[in-house]
Amino acid sequence: MDKEDETGRGRLLRYGALVLIAAVAITGAVLLRDQLTFEALAANRDDLIAFRDRNYLSAAAGFVFAYALIVAFSLPGATIATLTGGFLFGVFPGVFLNVVGATLGATAIFTAAKWGLGAQLAARMDASEGLVRRLKQGIDRNMWEVLFLIRLVPAVPFFVANIVPALVGVRLLPFVVTTFLGIMPGALVFTSVGNGLGAVFERGGRPDLSILFEPQILLPIIGLCALALLPIILKSVRGTKGV
């Protein structure tokens, strides 16, 4: 087989994976936007509880798989899925199932993006000059800290935090470890909210998701962000002194 044909086929496969993810994401946004909602969870809560009680392990495995698919294809409903994890399985092991599902899904989309475009873009950034190259070098020097930060800061969209590391050449292991640990605080908060949904359903209300921005919740997360920033600041100060 001609090497050029092989290269072309490999490029087609790489781009095809990204196109597939984008197509499923768009289709899911259109078809599922009214399905993966709080109202849908409230309407089906009795059936979900009954299935969990009959098939606990299957329910847990199926939940993790469904959560991973939602994240991998950027489908609507990730927040509802997290609440569902707390509602069905309690804070523990609910938070563990939520984090595992989210990490698996994030790893899938990270791998697809890295395979499709990440390696090429990272190589171009290394070969470029000026700001782009300095940005890439800064991420390389502070990889773990930066990855933790983008997971801890609530303002960074989850999809962005999955894609950007792939496009700048981040390795798989740091991505998986920082994803698993970095999303834990937020997942714990929302899983706890989900654990209390029974009472919310009884009074016909809706969960208060703004709890993440309450001082008693937000301040510890800000503290973790500060800890992640500290090594970056120290490296910067040492580098300046060495100049």
C-alpha cells in the first residue's frame, strides 16, 4: 500500500472520530434537551429506585456507563446525571460513581481530540515562535498545577477542560489523575444535593444548585485553587531571581 494512501487514511480516521463526536453532540443537544432534565428525573424516580433495588450492581455499572457517554459526547444532562448519582446511590458511593463516570467520559473525548488534532497542534506550537510557544512552554512547566486549576475553577466549562489539554500535548496520565482528583470537590457538593432530592420531590420543588457558590463551599475550593497556584508563583519568583 502506498505510504501516502496510508497517511491519508489515518488522517481520515482521526478527523472522522472528531466529526462523529461533534455529530453525536449536536444530535444529542437537539433530541435529548428535554429528556435529561430534573423534571424527567422526578417523573421516573420510582422506576429508577425500583430498578436499583432489584439490580444494584447492574444499576451502578449502567449509571457509570451512561454518565461516561454523556461526557464523552458532550450531551446535555451532566448536572442531572450527577444529581441522579446522589439520589440513587447516596453521597457514598454516589460521588465515586459520578467521578469515575465523568473521568472515563473526559478521558474518551481527550483521547479522541489528542489522536485527531492534538499531536499536530502541539508540534506546531513547539515549532512556533513568540506568545504561542511561550504559552505551550508555560503549560509544560506547570502541567499538573494548570490541570488541577482548570478542574477546580467552577467557571471553566467541563468540555473546554477536556479538549484544551489534548490540543497542547498534555500526557494521558496527568490528565486522568488531575481530572479524577480535581472534579472531586464539585462532584461531592452536587452529589450531596442529589442525596437530598427525595425531600425536594416530596414538596414539588427544585434543587438549589447555587449552593456551589455559597461561602462555606466556595471558599475551600478557592483555597485549593490557591494551593495549585502556589507552585507556579514560586517557580516564577525563582525564575525572576535567577535572571
